[in-house]
Amino acid sequence: MEDINRWLLSSYLNESVNHDFAIRRYCPARMEQEQGGECQDQEGVVFDDTELCSSDDSTPCLASSEVDDFVDSFINMDQYEKADQGYQEKHKSFGHFVVSNDDDEADEYSSMNGVFGYLPTTMEDSELEIYENLTTSMLEEEVVAMSDSLGAIPEFVHCAKEANLGVDQGLELVHMLLACAEAVGCRDNQQAELLIRRIWTLASPSGDALQRVSYCFATGLKCRLSLLPYNVITNGTLTDTSMDMPLINRENKMEAFQLLYQTTPYIAFGFMAANEAICQASQGKSSIHIVDLGMEHTLQWSSLIRAFASRHEGPPMLRITGLTDHEDNSKLQTSMSVLVEEASSLGMHLEFQTISEPASPSLLTVEKLNLRKGEALFVNSILQLHKYVKESRSYLKEILLSVKKLGPTAFTVVEQDTNHNGPFFLGRFLESLHYYSAIFDSLEACMPRNSQQRMKIERLHFADEIQNIVAYEGPERTERHERVDQWRRQLGRAGFQVIPLECTSQVRMMLSVYECDGYTLSCEKGNLLLGWKGRPVMMSSAWKVASM
């Protein structure tokens, strides 16, 4: 704690904790840009957007008051609902969560337009073994190794032992994250590196929620800098700073996803809503075919099979076709075999098949999917559609039109409810920082800090998403999440209309199982939204081809 206090008392940071703090204090190049010039170094070397990054990186500067408002909302998570334009007064309360019936609720978050990039978490298989038998000393060793590889300063290891950050330190940490994002946006690499080192004196992968999420975002910013083929330093020379960042393998990601499913309602909420929509729309159908876009697991289907087996009219014949872009699907096939046996024990016929090809307009045809007459077709997309948005929405439109041509009885869509696909880097950074701070706050409320499960969820799942949003551009950036109103427009333009979800009571019962106050549930124009303290996190919806 002494190191932090000594750091905060330095003259430079005393200036920055003033209430009138502005990002441009940390980014001299932004001042030049605002005055009509280009970001350039002392020797006149111009930072050319076309050479260093995509053209959408020029970032509007935030006013001091906007920074303060954002920081206040970030730090004071408990006040989020109160700031939500009278959220409590507009909704019906059900115990520890809230259900909304106001279809015209204002979308206060869509104004946060954003843009940045992606990079997977920097953990090798050998490092994952550390978390199997986690101890404080072992964590410190792992942190030191990561700090050395990424250029972080070792002092942050001592900060990892500390308890919650004070309010001033938390404010300072968020201010520095915004300033660092601003510096990265205007190519002030030297200032960005300095700020990242300062951030790592307070951020920690084992601290409180703010420290943990800040560590992930700082790592993402560092990774974005490393992805540039060259850095321009103060004397005008070019230095190669590219790094080979180790990728998390498929098994690690799947393990983290399963842990997220087991310990929080975010994934289970999507499965439940989609399955309920399928059950409702399939009443009276004797033969059902589900096409699952982007199948990585079979976690969703066991509960659906049991629901079908208990139908009054008897179980239907069920086929599930999983589209996957992986060649090796041996583990998926094994899981499928278990489900086939389970269905058989319940007196139900189940067929499973996989197609090792990602969803595309050429694949989404009657012939390629082997659709049969008399089957009720359902298309299921769990956290997949945002991957087809790309830099323009034309490809997403092609996917949606292809699904429409199949004539599904219902099209179930579950997505993250946030805007991580706007036109400006800083806006995307702000929105993602706000979004993931809510998620990390929920993990803080529900799981102890020394939880190995929590560590894996944060480092192997959410950190991976954060780095994709923050560090990559172009086709490599796949985490292009969008808000529920944007999905409503896109699906509507493609010829779909919403099927109102009627599983509020079931979701309410599910949430009661999680002994953690703060989860919120609302309904917006037939779509269900699951959030944390009023901040939407996940969206579930069902659609059908619009009648002409």
C-alpha cells in the first residue's frame, strides 16, 4: 500500500486527480490534432493512419465533464439503476431482480459508439497449470512472468496483495485507462506505454473487480501497440516492437465457457429462453430439425430433450445439425453420443450430425443442410450472429436472408446486449469498459477473489473478448456486439418479426437459484434482457418469417 500512496503523492499524479482532469493532459499529440495539425513527433515524423491502422481510429476527444460523468458511473456501480432515468419507478420489482414492461424504454447506452480491436489472452498451456493449485506465491510468480513478457513494471505484484482500491485510486485508475486509450488513438505510443506502466501499478488480475477489469483492458491496449509493425519513438526513429502473443487453445476456452455457464446465469439465461421459444413454437409438431449455428458444445440440449420427452402429445422425432468451423470434432461427437443415449432412455428418437464448415450463404441451403419435408425447422444462434457483422453489415444481411429462405418455424437469437461496433475507437473503448465492469462487478459479488473458477472465467473468457475488442481491427475483430434495438432493425429488414418470449416466470425462478442480489430482468418489445444492477448484459429473442 505504501508504494501506491507514494505513487499517488507524486506531483504528476496530484495534478491528474483534480476534478477538472482532462484526457488531453496525458496526450500532447491530441492537442496538436485539435488545433488542426496531425499527430507528429519532435522530428516531424507524421503518424499516418493508413500506414499504422485502419482509418476509423481517429477519435473524438472527450470533454472534462464527460470524463467525470463516465468515471462516476464506472466507480459507483450501485448507483447505476438510480441513474437509469427512473428505472425503478418504470418497472415492476420481483425480489432481487426487476422485470420491465415498458416497450419504449430509452436506450441510454446506444450513444456510446465504439471501435478498437482484438487479441486473445496471453496464457500458454503451462501457465494454465498454475491455476489448478493456486497459491499466493504461485500467482505472484505467474504475474511477474507476464509482466516481464509484456513490459509491465514489477511493482504491480506488490499491489496485487492489497484489498479494495480507495475511491481516489479507483478514479485515478479509470482516468488513466481513458487517457491511455486516447494516447493510443492518436498514435502517442510513448505516452501510451508510460500510462500502461502506471496503470499496472494499480491494476491486478487478483484484486477487486476494478483492478481485474483494468488489468484486462491495459493488457488489450498493450497488445494493440505490439500489433503495430513499428513504433515511432521520440527521436523519430522506427523500432520493431511486434510480439508473438500465445493463443488460448480451444479446450481452454471451452473450459472457461462451461465454468461461466455453471456459476452465473448469463449463459443459462440464453439457453433457457431459446429452448422455451422452441418448445412453444413446436407444439403439435411430430418431427423437428434444429440447425445450430456455430456449435461448440452440447450444453443447451439436455434440458430441451427432457422437455420434449415430457410433452403431453408425446416426444417428437428430433434432429440436431451443428455447424462448426473445426475439423476435429471428436469431443463434440462424444458429447452427442451421450445425449443420444439419454434421449433413447426417455423413449425419444434423436439424430445428431455435424458439418465442419462455418455458416455461410452457400451452406444455408435445403440441400446442404439435408432438410426434409414435414420437419419443423428451427435455426438456433447463441452468441454467433455478431461474428457475421464484419466491417459492413452486408454479410450479416446475406446470412439473415439465407436463414429466411429456409423458412424456419422460429429463429432463436441470443447475443450480448451492448454496442462494441461503433465508428470511433474511444467510443467503443468506453462502452466496452462500462459493459465489462458490470460483468466483473457481478463476479465480485458472487465469487471469492481466490476462486480458481473465477480466475479462469475472467482470464480465459472475458479477457479474450476484451482483447479482441481492444487490440484487433478488420476481419480479425469478431466480437462486434450490438444493442437489442440494432438487432431488431437488422432482423426486421431481413424479413423477420419478433415472437414475444413468454418465459419470464421460468427465468425468474432460475435467477432465484443464484444467491446473489443484483441481477435484473426486463422485457423490451418481446425480447428478454438480463443485466446487472440495471445495466443490460445479455439479450434473448425469437423470430419468425414476417407474414406478407
